[in-house]
Amino acid sequence: METELSQQLGIEHAIFGFTPFPAVAAAITRAGGFGVLGAVRYTAPADLARDLDWMQEHTDGKPYGLDVVMPAKKVEGVSEADVEAMIPPGHRQFVREALAKHGVPALAEGEPSGWRITGWMEEVARNQLDVAFDYPIRLLANALGSPPADVVARAHDRGVRVAALAGSARHARHHADAGIDIVVAQGYEAGGHTGEIASMVLVPDVVDAVGPLPVLAAGGIGSGEQIAAGLALGAQGVWLGSLWLTTEEADLHSRALTAKLLAAGSGDTVRSRALTGKPARQLRTEWTDAWDDPAGPGTLPMPLQGLLVADALSRIQKYETPALLGTPVGQIVGRMNTERPVQAVFDDLTRGFERAVDRINRIAGRSAS
Ligand SMILES: Cc1cc2nc3c(=O)[nH]c(=O)nc-3n(C[C@H](O)[C@H](O)[C@H](O)COP(=O)(O)O)c2cc1C
């Protein structure tokens, strides 16, 4: 599955895999794709260095990348404590009541919250970059807007390509103007933060808007046939996030959550602000329902919502509270029905791609005769 971009990057298959788990990212790279490690949860630079050391040892010298979350708008001189102080007491009370209703125990005294997502803070993301640029990463991806000009320049000085996610042609053009090398056109079906335009409409829009810049199709891709569709729409590769969550290498820390993902149908996700304050697709649970209920207090804007719910999400995950347990995931969850190694997923993707190409070739042959 080669394209101009995959050839330039020296990968066998034009399949890019976003994942928060180093073992998954390394396995994607080893399987001939391009593993991209999500850095948003690494608040301590030493932890990121440890995992990049591990990636370096487990990728057989093949290319991999890093994804940071650097918001387009910088908030000057505001600390995490300042942001915490802006959370209304009524919202904190709502969280306490929601957890009490389901009997979710508290974390132990001083136990760190694994969900604390401060990687969105520019300072944290810049610390991550200081670490990452010491490693031979080949791609730096950014969610939530174009990275700042100095970051793009720093990456380019080191021969690192820069990718950014876009949910509309307008976003994509903005990235192109900011000197980004690869645009990830991520549709409404996708897990995580998403816009409102479905991949089938978005991908050709973005290809037209930024061509000849390479575009990766993202959102709702879980089979080789869907990869073929993305490439047919003009993409030079695909970018998958959800599909890896049920691989054997993924470390979700919760068997109950894996079981929920395996059982979920394509209609069991919701695009909700409950997680971060910006619309993000995730499993629909009683927790997301409570936040989306007009009778409740409603969600707070990013970054307040993320800080408000961080400890609660850690508690829900630790105690595996079934009704509340969730994760970002896209509509493709309906096809994530077995737990398999990354290599087996790749084998399936490449076989499905070949089937799709054969089918199209047969149709083309019939049309020509
Ligand atoms: C669990 C999860 C976490 C994600 N976190 C991030 C993130 O931190 N940064 C980012 O750029 N994209 C993130 N995404 C979005 C992915 O990069 C990707 O665009 C998306 O998953 C593609 O759609 P799909 O889920 O249908 O495969 C996340 C997706 C999932 C499923």
C-alpha cells in the first residue's frame, strides 16, 4: 500500500496509527505502518523520555512520530491553580453527587490522577518537545490547531515533518499557511475531538483545499476497504486512532472497559463536551448523559472541564464503575469486536485493501469492455 508520502517516509504501508500507548505505536511501526505516540498525558518529561527510549529500542530502526496537543491560542501567565480556581462550586458539587449516586470510592490520599490532562498547556507541550527533539522522531503531529511558527521551524530544522489535524477545509488551509507538511483530515465519525463534517465529505474538500500537500484520511477507518476509499478520495494515507484500543498491546488498565468496547455498536458513541469542554467523540455512558442533560449544570469550556473531571475519571476507571466507564472512541467501535495483536490487525487491513482494489479493478474492467 504505497503512496508518494509512504515512499518518502520509508514505510511499507501508508497507515498512520495514533495511540497513547508506546507498545501499540512501536508495533504499528514494526508492522510496516507509522506509529504516532500521543503525548498529552505525559506531564513529567522524564516519563516521556523513558517511553521514547523504549520506543527507540522496539522499532527496529523504523520511523515513528509524536503527537502533542498545543492549542492555537496561548494563555499567558495562567497556572493550573489559577484555572482550578475558576471552576464554579456548583459544578464540583454536581461531580460529587454523580459519583456518590454510583458509589464510586475516592482515590487514596495523595494518589495521582492518571487522567490529569495538562498536556494542552503550552508550557507542558513545550517541555514534551524539548524531550522529543532529542530522539529521532520523523513526524510531529498537533491536535487543536496549527502549532506555533517557532515549533514548526524547530521541527523543520531537525528534518521532522509536521502534521496537524483538520475538521474542515478552512482549518486545513490555515495549516497550509502555517507551513504544515501533512494535513490529517479527520471526520465527524472519529474518536476524540472532532468537527461536524463526515470523512466522506471532508477528505475530498481538504484534498482540494491544500493539494499538493499530502492529506491523510481519518475518522471511521477500520478496514482495508475503508482505507481504499480514503485513498480513492485523494488521500496519500490513512490515520487511525480507535482501532488500536482493542489490540492486545493496548494498556487500557481496565478489562471492563475493553469488554465494553468489544460489545459496543456503531451507535454507542456520542460527541460530547463532557471530557475536555470541546466536542469529543467517546463511548456514551451515564456520565456523558448527565453532562449533556439540559437539567444539569452543563459543561465548562476547555480547559476548565478537563480539570474538573480529572479525578472523577480516574476514580471511575480505577473502580471500573460499569455505568460510567468510558473512553474517547469513534463510530468504528462497532467493528472492534475481537482483541488481537497489532500485526493481526495489519494483516486484516492489507488483505481488505487488496480485496477492495480487486473489486474496483473488476468494475473498471467491466466498464472498459
Ligand atoms: C482514545 C483516543 C485518544 C485520542 N487523543 C488524541 C490526542 O491526544 N491527540 C490527537 O491529535 N488526536 C487524538 N485522537 C484522535 C486520533 O488522532 C485520530 O484522529 C482519530 O482517532 C481518527 O479517527 P478514528 O478514531 O475513527 O480512527 C484520539 C483518539 C482516540 C480514539
